[in-house]
Amino acid sequence: MPMLPPRSAAVLAALCLYPASVLAASLDPLELPVVLTATRLKQPPAEVPGSMTVLDRQLIRASGARSIPELLRLVPGMHIGYRRGNQINVNYHGTNVTEARRLQVLVDGRSVYRPGLATVDWAELALAIEDIDHIVVFRGPNTAAYGANALMGVVNIVTRLPLAEHGTTLKYTGGDRGVRDWYASHSGGSLLHGWRLSLSGQQDDGFDHDDSGSDYRDSLRASRFNLRHAWQLSPRQSLDWQLAASEASRQSYYEFGTYFNHRKGNSPLDQAITAHAPDADIRGRDFSTLGLWKLDLDAEHQVQVQAYAQHTERLRDWRICDSPVAFTPALRQLNALSQLAARRVRSYLELPAPALGMDDYIHTYMGLEGQTYTPRMQELAHQVRDLVAQHRDSQPVCGDINENIRENRYHIEIQDALRLTPQLRLLSGASYRYDRVSSDSYFSGTLDNHVSQLFGNLEYRPHERWLFQAGGMYEHEKLVGDSFSPRLAGHLFLAPQHSLRLVYAEAVRSPDMYENHANWRYRLRNVSGPLTGPLTHYAWAQGPGDLQQERMRSREIGYNGHFHQLGIRLDVRAFHERITGMNSQPLKVDNFQPNNASQIRFKGVETELDWQLSATDRLRLTHARIDFDATSKYDQRLTARHSGSAAWLRLWPGEISTSLMYYGADQLNEHRFERLDTRIEKRLRLGPDNSLALALTWQYRLDDEPLTWPENLHDSRSHLYLSAELNF
């Protein structure tokens, strides 16, 4: 299967066919990074037991990206899906397009993976792009180092140290699609301690219209606060402390599922319910604080303690209207016995001219899905049918509901890194985490979880050409139980910075509180209509409480090399991954079916090349070829068989810098994606320590397809925005 259409191939060729005379220019090879994300030990890329992608500050700035998910398009195998303009999902290798449950995301070591709903709210992170120093992405299972939820990989976002830049920065970005972003920061201090305070805001209108041509309510408005203080307590001891907060508002539609589709009816009841469609926007507030203390006992022994606390709120309340039937005991009892039976009664009663009697119809369709239509269900189904006729000309029942949820997390961890001999290094540690989620709608109150972890990684180098590593994580969760995730890796060094690696890893993902322990129902307040309150809507979703962990087995063979004289870094990863016990089923209030019945298999090859052609030119290419076999239809949509990116960064005389970037995927939820981004920046020196940078970013879609879902559409393929940044 060809990767991309001819037009796309031409774009790639244009980026690759650069004049050969460049090779004769003076070389400025890329600095070889030392990364921490893979094993928690400091390692050069050739020693990492897996594939790493490092998005450095130069690349981040050159991309012109306004969000972290857009940056992650530069990572091979990473798939970005848009539920709407203000709700983004990031999946490595794919799986369910509307969920992103299998990727651990850290900000300076603090997990932003929500404990209650098992997701990452990318649009509401209390973090500005301008504060990021680099992003390290470990591609592949890493539960051995970071515990359950690092099933498919780890994204570690590392912010800039306060001492990196002293002074004040003011930045504003404006453009079409309602883009209005701003950033302000000030850094100060001394060599012993430094601090940075930053304030930022982001705003845009999301997509322009849906597939019917109507305006799309999916705008985002967010504001953020960040304070970081780095203190060198002594030559061997340091303390890093951070405080972050964010407040956001996301537009959203009514999105309440009435029992019947009243848009199909013409009765006064249908018309009244259809006409009631108030907006149901989502308000978010996040708070967090983090402290990291490090002590170097000697040159070969370091101890660190990290602790953080965070609070997340997602608030959504609105007024609903539904048929009086939706609040009757008969329908509520039928739904409690079988959500499928309740749905089949509904579908039967909505048929214009049923060919079968109601009981035969329900019995047939329930049997097709492996459920039994019992006499009690039959009795309740007849009661519901009679109630529908009774309330056909009634007024709707209306009341206030909410989907408010508050989540808290407290985490403390101690880690010890020790070189036992010249050939042997050991990292070991332990952590404890306490999670609490509170929601009257989702959980009918509060739910707690306690997680304890023991982890370690042993690195043994018997010869300069051989390196062996063994690591693992033992976890105990109050709500799930025990698990152990091992990893074994061997490296053969062809040269000091060139290695072949073989890795075997096992990983787990724990079911989140929502999947396993939901007690989801809507209780109405301030009721109006033919019934009096308080009332409870018929729909009720209850978690099974006995879901098991998802489990992955991964085998990988790879190569990592740094050609110093040519300025080339190359990483190739060939993998075979299988996840079993997956929960891929719908998790809606009227269709809540979590189980461990699904599985998926991935195999493929990923390649990443970073080439500093000269002191002024940098070329970066990525490609992923993924074959997959999924048992659930919900996991078959987001994985692109071919995807990749190409980037050319150049520094010109006169402090002008440009970038040209291409992103392509042959299938993202059955829609092709191709985009070409270009950015030009001019820096003006206003004084010895003062400068003004002006940058123009232009994004152009090379295809005319929606983004992930059919309703995600823009009026124009072109997106233009301008930034002005003042430093003094």
C-alpha cells in the first residue's frame, strides 16, 4: 500500500532534495542528549531500552504549534484525534478514537493523567508552550518505570529552568479562526536560586461549521498561572518547587440523550422537548504544586524525593427536558435489569410499522447479542408501552442536572541511583499515591484509591560492546490488586554511539474509577411539568467492579546511531505488540458495557532521522508503518497504516529563521490527513538585552477532508496567525 498520494510524495521529495553543496559547509552536529524518561537513569540514546523522541526547544519554536498535541505530530506513530475543536485525543498507535487511556503524560515528573476518567485534558493543562524546554517521548510500553497507564508510552514535558533566561517576555499571537493567545513571564534570582513567574492565555473558535453547515460551538478560552523556584541549597543539594493553576471554558452543546428521538415526532410533547436545547458549556479549574529535592551523596550516588498534590474540577450543569416516561419506575427497573432491553423497547416503539410483535422483536434482538428476554422484562416492557400511550399528549418534565466532577491526587516518591561497580548501576525506588474522585452524577458521592509502587532497574556492562538491563515495577492498587511489569533489554554496540537493541517488555493498564466503579445517574432538581420532584432519570450506568487490568506483551528490535561528523541521528524501531483484556466498549449512561473482551495486535516499523546538514540547516524525517488487527470495531478507526512528518529548519542572515513542515497520515478515523506548515521569524535587536521577534505561521491543509469526525470542518484550508514577542 503506498504511503501517500503523489502530491504528498512531491512535498517530501522537495524537502529531501537539498543542494549537495550544503554537505561541504561547516558542520555543527546536534548535541547528543542525555535522557531520563526511559529507565529514570541518565542515559545517552544508544543505551536506552527502547525508542526515544526528543522534541527540543528549537524544534518546538520552529513548529509554531499552539498546543502540545500538535507538537506530538512530529513523533512517529503518534496519532492525534479531534473529538471537537476544544477536545483533543493523543494515541500512540491508535485504538479508540474518542478515548486516550493508555499513555502516561508527565509535566516535570508530575502525572497529569486524570485518575477518575482516565484521560488527559490537553486543552486545559496549566502549561504554556513558551515555558517548555523539551519533550521526551518514550515510544513503547514503560510500565516497568512509570507504572500502570504507561501501557503504550510516556510523554514527559520538561519546562525551562528559571536560570535559563533572566528578564521579561511579553508575547501576543493573533490570527484567523479566532486565535487570540498571550504570554507574559519574568525570571530573576541568582546562581544560588532562580525563579520564574508566567501568566498566559489561549483562545480560539475551534471548527467553523459541522457537516450540515451550521455553526460549531467548540471554542476554547483558557488562562494559566505558573511559578517555579529552583534553589541550590548547597553544592550537593537542590530544591525545585512549582505552583500551577489554570481556568478554562469550553463551549459544548446540549448533549443529553432523551429516551425517544423526539425530532422524529410531531406531537406537542415531541415539539416541546426538541425545542429545548440549551447550551451546556464545560468549565475547568486545575491546581497543582510540586517539590523535588535532590542530594548527591557522592559522584556515583544520588537520592531524590518528589512530592506533588493536584486538584482538578470539571463543572457542567444545565436544564434538561424529557418525556414523563423517562422518570417512571417501570422504565427505571427495566433499564436496571438490562440496558439493552430498555433500548430495544425504545427502538420498537419508534418503528413506523413493526413486522413483529413487541415481545418477538425484543426477544430476537436480545438473543442476537447473547441476552435473555425474561418474563419480568416482558412485564416491565408492556408497562412502558402503556405509559408511552398514556403520556403521548403530556407536557415534558424538566429539571436541573449536572456532570460535575472533582479529582484529587497526592503523590510522594523516593528514588535512589547508585553505581555499585564500574560495570553495574542500580536504580531503585518506592512511591505512594492517594486518589479521590467526587461526583454526585458519575459516582453518587466519592471514591478513593490507594496505589503503592516498588520499582528498579539494573544496568550491567560486562564489555564495551555489550549492555544488559533488567527492570520492573510492582504495584498494589486498592481497587484492582497486585501486578508486576518486567522489562529485559540487551544492546550490542557497533561503535560507542551506535547500538542494536533487543527489548522484551510486559505492561499493564488499570481500569480507571469510571470504568470499574461508576454509579452514574441523573437526579433532577427544581422540577417542573406533570411530575413533582425530586426525580431520577431512568438511565443508570453501574461499573462491574471486577474489571481486570489490560495487559501488553511487546517485542522490539531496534537501532540507534549518532553519526557525529555528518550531524545525523537515526533511530529505527521494529515492533510486535499485543494487548489483551482490553476495555473498548461504549461507556455511555444508557449503553455502559465495560469488559475485558477485546484485544489488538500491532506490528510495524518506525523511523526517525534528524540531520544537522550545516550550521544553518536542519532536516528531520519521521515515518511509521503499522499493521494492526483489532477485535473491537471501536479500535479499528484511528490507526494510520502510514504516517509521517518532514521538517526543514533554516537560519538565514539578519537573524531570520524559517521552517517548512509536512504532516501526513493515510487514515485517521477513516479520513486522510495532510498539512503543510511554514513559519518565518525575524528578530530585531533593540538593545544589548532587548529584542523583538515577529513570526508569521501559515498552515495549509493539502486535503479537503474533515479532521477525525465528519462534523469537524473549516471554511478554509488555510490558517494564518502572527506572533510578536518582546524580550527585555
